[in-house]
Amino acid sequence: MKLITEPNLVNPDGIYARLIALHDNRSKEESARINARLILLLANHIGHEDILLEAMDLAGREKLS
């Protein structure tokens, strides 16, 4: 299995709006905890270590390719 990096969301604007709303009226610390929980939930759902490591490597780059 390979990491999907091409657009793959049916409603990307809706997802983005919901993600931004999730952080409304939250402190930086609360937002950081929410992000960490969201990442761990999605990582558990994905469940493939190779995909997760590839995503981490890509996310850690200065610019996305």
C-alpha cells in the first residue's frame, strides 16, 4: 500500500471548515491536544506502519512535493 497524496476528499472545503471550527475558542494548548488526539485516532484507523512513516517523513519536510 502507498500513501495517497493526490486530492482524495469528496468535500475538502467542508472538512477544512470543520477542522478550523474544532479549534475555535480553544487555547494553543487545547488545540495541540486536539491535533495530537486526531492524529493518533487517524493513525490507528490507517494501521499500516509503512504508510504512517511515509506520511511522517513527508509532513516533516519543509515543502510538500
